[in-house]
Amino acid sequence: LQKATKPAAAQNQTITVKKASKTFKYKKVKKAKQTFNIGAKAKTALTYKLTKGNKKYVKVNAKGKVTIKKGAKKGTYKITVTAAKTAAYNQATKVITIKIK
């Protein structure tokens, strides 16, 4: 008889990003919309969600492109990037901070 092999434990993964925080001058945002790409990478599929701030002013698409609408209010906005849990990898999250000063 063969012994049943125990499945390997899921590994932890990390999300890497170009920049974990970004600051914009209110004068620039007041005049025109601003965009940038989070540039996140992980072993599994990524999702993006605005978790702090008004969705009316800051949007993030499925590919991690952030759009700050013209006239967005001063303050701190946060986007949570989540890497999906799979059989091989545990879920991971990273918070991106956007400041408008």
C-alpha cells in the first residue's frame, strides 16, 4: 500500500509595487485629472479597491490604473491591492496611499 501524500502547504506571497505612496499637489488636481499606474505584481491574480476616500474623486480599474478626477478634495485616499488565494499561495494585501495636499 502507498501512503497518501499530504498536499504542500500554501506559500506566502508578497505584492510588489512601483510606489506604495504618491502625493499630488492640490493646485494640479484642481486644474486637471491625474493618472498613474500602481504597477503591482504578485504570483496570483490581483484586484484593486478604494478603501479610504470618496469614490467620486478617485477610481482604480482592474489593471491598477488610478484616476484622480479634476477638482478632487484634499486628503488621504487608500487603495487596497489583493492577491488572490490559491491552492499554492496564501492571499496577500498591500495598501497604496494617495495624498492630495
